[in-house]
Amino acid sequence: MIHTKAGIPVATGYARIVHGGRGDYVEFERDQMILGNMTEIVGRCRFHGGSIHRYFREWRSVDQTMIYEQRRTAVYADYRVGRFYIAPVDLENWGGR
């Protein structure tokens, strides 16, 4: 089980680590995510100055940890459409389980 720093379970496993231009991210498949512990941010994002994200859907766990769901391919990293991403620094005891 993978938890946020606040101890909220967000996934049952992970697919891989992605190294990109914006740092490292842990990649998850949809069926690994515990969607009941997170909410999709719909419309303009209040966390990012009211912007609308083109390349990803933004989700927040109940403790407000940011989770990305990739919508389009990106040139700066091998993010896969339909996969979820969380920065390892936002995960409890992350050691590449």
C-alpha cells in the first residue's frame, strides 16, 4: 500500500519511476489507484492560479497531495496517457517499494 506523507492510502502498487525534465515521479495504473481517497479538480484549478491543464487532469488526495493523470504525451518525459503520477517526495517512506 502506498500512502501520502499524511498517511492517506492512495495506491495498492506502482508501475515504474519516470525521470523527466520536471523531476522524478512514481507512475501508477488506474486500477492501482484508490480513487475514493481523492477528488478530481474540475474546471479551472484553484491551486494553480485558475489555469486549465492541457496535458494532465489534476487530482488531490483528501490531504491535498497533488496527483496527475496524464491526458497527452509530453516531450520532456515518458509520461503515458491514462497513467497517474505522484512526486516521490509527497509519499510516506518512499523507497521504491
